[in-house]
Amino acid sequence: MNRSEKAQIIDQIKARADRASICVVTDFKGIKVEEITELRVKLRESGVDYAVVKNTLARIATSGGMHKPLGERLKENNAIAFGFDDPVVVAKTLVEYAKVNKKFSVRFASLEGKLLTEAQVQDLAKLPGKQQLLGMVLGTMNAVPTNFVSLLANVPRGLLNVLTALKDKKAEAA
């Protein structure tokens, strides 16, 4: 590779890393091309870019950005998953794939510039996704007015029950 090609690759990696909220570094040593292609398809469906990178180029590309902690730890064969929307989806997809394919592993990640270990990435994968969390928040927000309306409806209902009991008591006495 000549210098201009390297500069172009560095610019591409830097652009992806600057847009990404999470960058997950993985080890793909010993995995067949078909298996990596299968993983790339799954990641692409989730809006995630996955690229095999040269360590020196990745170090240069991430040195000035938010994901600077990655560059210092890049060794051996690496591929980086760049997640732009939901970090949990990236972590879940990669952790699930690592369970299926024993040669594949998650090494570490950078979430908004904070370095995450492999164990922390696995913990992140256990969290509910962004859509699920939004649904839970919406359900909680809807529960408050619903409960309030039920509470307000109970006051007249209780009064009606008391009046009905008085009417029945007077009807028995008469």
C-alpha cells in the first residue's frame, strides 16, 4: 500500500469512529470468510459497520477522537464493529455470535470514549435495547394517568355504594 491509500483508509476509519457511539474490537483469527460474511450481514441489518483493520492505521485514525482508548490496546488480528445508533444491539449481536462460534471473541470496546472490557461488553449485551427501553418508559408514563383516572373514578363509586346501602337499609326498615 502506498501513502495515499493508507491516508484514504485512515480517513475512512476516522470518519466511522467519529460517527460511532460504540466501537467493539473483536478477534476473528481462524474464522472462515463465509462465517465472517454471515456476521457482517447480521451487523449490517442492525446498522453496524464491521471492518478488518490494520492496527497501525486504526491507531492513527482513533488517536485524536473520542475512541482514543482503543488505539493503545490494538494487537494481533483485529476487526472493529462501529455502532451508530444503539450500542446494546452491537454488543448483543457480537456476544451472541461469540457463543455460537468459539473461534470468535470480543476483546474490548469504547463506548462514548470509555474503555470497556470483554466482561463489560457482555454485561452491556444483557441490557434491553433502545426500543425496548422506550417501550418500558412509555408504559410507565401511560400507567400514571391511567391509575389517576381509576383513583378519581373510585371516589364517586364509593359514594354511590354508600348511598345504595342506605337506600337498601331504609327499604328494609319500611
